[in-house]
Amino acid sequence: MRPLPSLTALQAFEATARRLSVRHAAEELHVTPGAVSRQVKLLEQYFGMALVRRAGRGIALTERGKAYYEALSGPFAGLRKAGSVLTQGMGRTVINLRSHTTFATYWLLPRLAPFQLANPDIEVRLSMASEWSDLGELDAAIRLGSGSWPNLIAIPLIGNVLTPVCAPAVAARLDNDPARLLDQDLLATPHRPDDWNIWLAAAGLGGTEFRFLSFESSALAYRAAAAARGVALAQLALVEEELRLGHLARPFDLTVNRGTHTYYLVWEPETPKTEWIQRLGIWLKA
């Protein structure tokens, strides 16, 4: 039996189809429009057919999209009703969480929907940003770094194993020879300035002059790599789905593990929501 598609993708499509608006769906789900569009696209790739199409300045459902939405709308309405029954008369703890855009798009979002279903007393409200800033009014955040920050509790979430990725056709030309990167643009982001230098040094190419193209986020670099615009350096845990689907390929066997330098869930120890944030961290880490 074929496995079910991602619940996050189903949720994004159902909200988009019901509202006939990516923006309104994003507001409802507390994510960015880009994140919603990406999940809908993943669902279309899963089925190998278009579910949503452009219609003037808005969107419309294809015939198959309409049929699929009609089949989904009842179960999703039932889920919302079940949730209201469970939480009736109960307070819900809201965790205002901010994440790096790439981490949220590629890793966090698919895990939040199952967490919410398993923890109906907690509501996670997610916002995204390209750079780290202080928590401010937020309850918790995802932070990239060493894990050692004064006045913050930090739980590591994933390993930081670096691997170059590119379109499959580009990988075939590179033929597992890192020296051939001299003929390629290396796609980078200013938010992870050391990654390429570390990997190139491990490949015996330290100090060699390469062509670099800079992108605002790793997510944009990954998309450019999939479009055969060059080779990006990815955190392996973030691109496992793209590799599985064949959108990206690993041109070289060499990986570099940056150890404790990775993504952490962080929060201030004095917050009254520590118990609930810890539950979220343990779920995500598991």
C-alpha cells in the first residue's frame, strides 16, 4: 500500500483550496506564503499532477484538485471538530516560535502538524526570519550555532553533516571529482560563511580560487542548485526529501560533520512556558 503524503502538505493544500488564496492559507497556518506554496508543490509532485493553477491574480483548483479537495474537506472538518472537543473548557498554551526560513521550510514544518495533533493543549505559532535576533516577545526560537549561549537553554535538534548538492545532470558531469568544482558556480549564503571553506579544505582544495554566488538563504541556494545553476553546500538532514525525490543529487561521497555547530531550540530559562517548550524540543529531537 502506498504511504500517505505528508500531513503538512495535505494541511497546506486543504487550507489553500478552502480559502482559494495562498496568502490567507498562510495566515491561517501561521507560516509564510512561500512555505504554503512549497508544500502544495510537494503534494503535486507526490501525485504527479497539478492540483492548483493560476487564475488571473488569484488561484483556482484544477478538476483533479477539486475532486481531491472534496474528498479531504470532510476529514479535515472532522479533525477540527475533534480538536475543539478535546480543548473545550481547557486552556491552550501558545508557544510563539521563530525559525530560520530554510530550517522551517525543509525540516520543521513537516514535524509541527503531527506534534499539534499529539499535543492538543499546545498551539505553536511559527514565524520565520533569515537571521537570528533576540527572542524579544517570542517564547522560543531555532538558532544556528555552537549551542553555548549565555542565558539561553538550548536543545540540539539535528546533526550538521555538510554535503554538496546539485542537479542530477550536474552531478554526472562532476563524476565524484571535487576538482571539477572549478568549472562550477558554488552557491552560498552569508548566514553560513564558513561551510564551503571547511568542506573544500577537507577535500584538499583549501586556498583554491572558486566562483561563488551568494543567496539570501540556503533555501534559495538549494532551489538554484536544483535548477542546475551551480552546486550548493547543504546540511544533509535538511535535503533528505529533495534527494529522495531526485530533485537534488550528491556529486561527491565526502561529507564533513561540524559536530555541535548545528540548529538548536532555544529559550530563556525564566519563561513560565519551559515545560511546554521542553515537550516540543523532545518531540522534535525524537
